[in-house]
Amino acid sequence: SAARVEFIGNVFWRLKGFPCPSGNACLRDPRLADMGLGNFDPRPLPGSPVIDRATRGDPADRDFFGRPRVSGTTADVGAVELPVPARR
């Protein structure tokens, strides 16, 4: 049988000529620590729209840094989970 592709639960910002797929967070600054290509740092800042926005039902139990993956109501979008005290 054919595989089912789901393209949901992502964050898009500053798209050029590409409509935002439904089921995704769009047109909002993702508020990551550093968005520059030379120093990219994917850690979400407090108030980021990626926090608690993952839609996958079974996220990995640890993030990129080895911290527990779900530290809020649900996992954060991306490789890094923002710890609970820093979320507010």
C-alpha cells in the first residue's frame, strides 16, 4: 500500500511565493535563539510559537540536548524542547 504523507505541525515564516500548508503555524516569527545561517541556534525563546505545538502523537523522549522531550502540555516543534521554567 502507498505511504500516507502528512505535512502538518511545522512553522513557516517569510515564505516567498509559497502558500502556507494548512495545519501549520505560518507567518509568525518562530522566535529562535539565532536565525542566522552562520550561527543558527534552534533553541526557542520564551513566547515562541513553536512551544507546545508539535502534533505528532509519539515524540522522541529526548531532545537534541538529551533533555526530556515533553516539558509542557505537548512537545515543542523542532529538535529542542524549551524547559518548563523558561516557557513563560
